Amino acid sequence: MKIPKTHPRYKSLLQREKLIEGVENGVTATAGLIAQGRGEAFDYLIGERTTENARKAIRAAVAKLLLAKHPVLSINGNVAMLAPDDYIKLGEVLDAPIEINLFYKTPERVDAIKALLHEHGCKNLLFGDNTRIPTESARGFVDSRGQGIADVVLVPLEDGDRTEALKKAGKFVIAIDLNPLSRTARKADITIVDNIVRALPLMIKYAEGYKSRGVPNIEFNNRENLMGAIALIKERLADETILD
């Protein structure tokens, strides 16, 4: 579908089309389209922008990833379609492997995501399932070289069961989730309430800056962070100019 750049919903529609393409080429599960629609709704509520609240979470998350001994970036089909280049770049800057982890897992989907990421230049990719974290979901199987030994795991567009399982396994979990009320957002140690396509470039920017200037030790309270995101939504909904 050809979307004119002048369309007021250009960026949003472009993301939708990428995920539809992902379903067609076997990268994205059909359930991923539902997840995208839910995220879109919350993006509307925060004003489709990166809030200062989200920037604070991004700074804390990047610092934690840089200070980690074994950081790992988890990837699913939606992330692979929406932001492959930025996700690969972030992994390179952090010197962290990217690990494929899927709820609707088939050998064909894993192969499709591997091919896509390799096409975009990913050189540090893991996809094994030789150990597991405490959940009965298929996403409990992880790579012993990656999330199996990770101390910090980035889980964008994640499901709550696996976030809880990673926490039970002793991991520090960083989530990117537009819904501040989701179980993922509430169970993670740091939740970036932002659209992944906006958050990743900022994460790269801060990571590069911290590596050159020094990594700060940032105190962060995720409950306060999520309450701040909810308060912002409430303020916007109470603002009569929201419909202007």
C-alpha cells in the first residue's frame, strides 16, 4: 500500500503496513496486529510523543544496560519488523547480543526473523532454546549464552508472563510498553512508556553519549514512573483542548 507522506497518520499507518508485511512474510504473528492496535490506542493517549517521563526512563535504562555484565536484547516479530536497524544498532553500541524469543514459536518464524535480521546486518544474534526460565509458555525456552546468563534483559513489546519469569530467574528487566497498566509494565524494573520507534533512537543517542562521557548511576522508581505516565494521560483527557 502506497501511503503519501502528507497523510496526517503517515507514521502510524506505515507501522501498520510493516506489521501486515511481517504477517505475510512469516515474521509477525497475527496476534501481533492486535498488540499493535492496543499500543496505538495508548500512543494517542500520551499524545504520540516522547514525554519527559519516558526520557527519564530511557536514561535510566541505558545506564543500567551499559553497567550490566551480560546485557541481552530480546526480540520478537513486531520489533523485527518495526525497527530492525535501530535495534541492531543499539545492540552494537551496548555490545549486547540480540536474542530471538517468540510466544507463537515455529521453526519457520525463527528462520524468517533470522533472515530479516541478517539482511539488516545483525552479527550478534542468538536463537537457541537449550535452557529455560520459570514459565510454562514457549517463551520460557532461552539461549544459555544469552538470556540464560543475562543479568539485564531488554524486553520490548513483551508479554507479562515472561517478564515475571525473567524476574523470578533473577534478571533485571527493562520493558518498552505503551500501556502503563500492563502486567509487563508493572512487573519490569524499568518501563519506558513510549513507542519503540521513538524510544530506540534516543536510547542509541544516550548510550553513545554515556560511553564517551561516563555512565551515570541513576536512581529510578518504576512505580513513580508509571504513576507519572498515568497522571499525564489523565491530564490530557481532562484538557478540553484535546478535541481542538
